[in-house]
Amino acid sequence: MSELALMALVCSRLCHDLVGPVGALNNGAELLADEADDEDLVAQSVALIADSAADLAERLRFFRAAFGAGGGDQPMPADEFVATARAWLARRRVRLAMAVPAEALPRAFARRLLLLLLIGAEALPRGGTADLVLGDGSARLTVAGERLRFGDDLATALDPRTPVAGLEPRTAPAALLGRLAAEAGRRVAVTPGDGRLVLAL
């Protein structure tokens, strides 16, 4: 039951994150229909629709790779991983620096890395930088930016021993990462600093 409850929380979180761009698409379409004779508003509507569609596509691409079972157990090509991560982070004004791995990443490891990036980006409400260093099945993510924040609830969620009943949709990705890391014999270590945060996997 706890696994089903966690998946329900994850689904709630994903729906919440998809509502924004879908709503913007709808608003753009309504504006386009109502103001078809105003060239300036038509241009603004088209721009809104295009940007919202691109945002939605990037979110779906990232979520499919991070949460989905697409690709099965096949390794994830390094260029696909980097492109997926950078495009999604760019939408959150986070610049990703990382050495591109020479070989494809094991699919389970790639999923853990994407969840790590998701959690790190959420600590940067005003954007910033993310530096990802990969090891042999390990990773170290350092994020830095203005007004960096990382609540105790996220740190608690990363602990795989935390009961699902104490979680919320916002912390569900952290809980999922903590449990996936534990299955791989690892844990997520959190080290706060002055204007930066290190998440080690």
C-alpha cells in the first residue's frame, strides 16, 4: 500500500507541474479566438501558445525520463541525458555544468540523476547554477543561487525510512529518489553551505 500511496503522490505532483503550461495554452487559444481582428493580440497569443507548448514538451520529456519506464533497462545515451537535463533546467533559469560522459548511462542511474537535478533546481527559486560531477555509480550535485532554500521536509523525504503518510506531493520526488538510491545500495547526502547546496548520491 505504501508504494501505491507514493505513486499517487508522485502523480499529483506531476499533474500540478503540468497544469501551468496547459492553462497557458488554453488562455492563448481563448485570446486568439476572442481577438482575431487585433493583429498585436494575435501575435501575442501565438507567441504565448508557442512558448507554452515548448514548455509543456520539455516537462513531458523530462518527466518521462525521470519517472517513466520508457527505454526499459536500455542505457540512456549520454547526449540524450544532457539535452533532456539542460533543456528542462534552462526553463528554470538554472545553468548546468557537467562533463559529458563518454558512455551511455545505465537507465536506473540516469533516472536517479534526473530526480537529483529536479530536487536541486527546486532549491533555486530565482535560478542559478548546477554543477554535476559523475563517478562510478555516484554523483555530486552542487547548486548555487540567490535565495537558495532547502527545507527540512525535503531532507526528511530523502530518507527512505520516512513513512509515506508523512509526505506531500511536493516532496514525493525526493522520497522516490531516496528509495531508489536505497535499492541501489546508496543514499542521498545533503550538505548545506553559504549560498550553495551539495547533494551527493
